[in-house]
Amino acid sequence: MARGAGLRASLARGDRPLSLDERREIQAALEAKGHPVGGIDGRIGPRSRAAIRAYQANAGLVADGYADAALLDRLRAGP
């Protein structure tokens, strides 16, 4: 690469990390809505991401499988 040129991509979205309890709440809400997460342990693994994507797709959202505060707020708000 030329000097001064490089990759300029942001890996973080700028949102705050979710607490363990918040991640558990997301998993519990997804389970309650019929999207199995493979256990409510607060770890957002492949099954939880698949459940998030399914929920997002059903809600007409971008199905990226990303667990963040906005997703938690939406799950708290209801259907």
C-alpha cells in the first residue's frame, strides 16, 4: 500500500455494549416470540443470531443478526 493510504473501516457501530442481563432479556424475549435461541445464557452465539435475524426479517428490518440496545428496545415495546 502507498504511504498514508490504508484501510479506513470502522468495526464498531458506536453503540454501547449490552450487559449480561440485557443479552439474557433479548434471548428471553425472542424465545417468547417463538424464535429459539438455544438457551438463555446471555451469550449471543450462532443460534441467538439466527433467532435475531428471523425476528428482524419478520419485523421488516434489516436482518443482520446484531444484538444492540435498539433491538432490546424494540423487543420491550411489543410485537
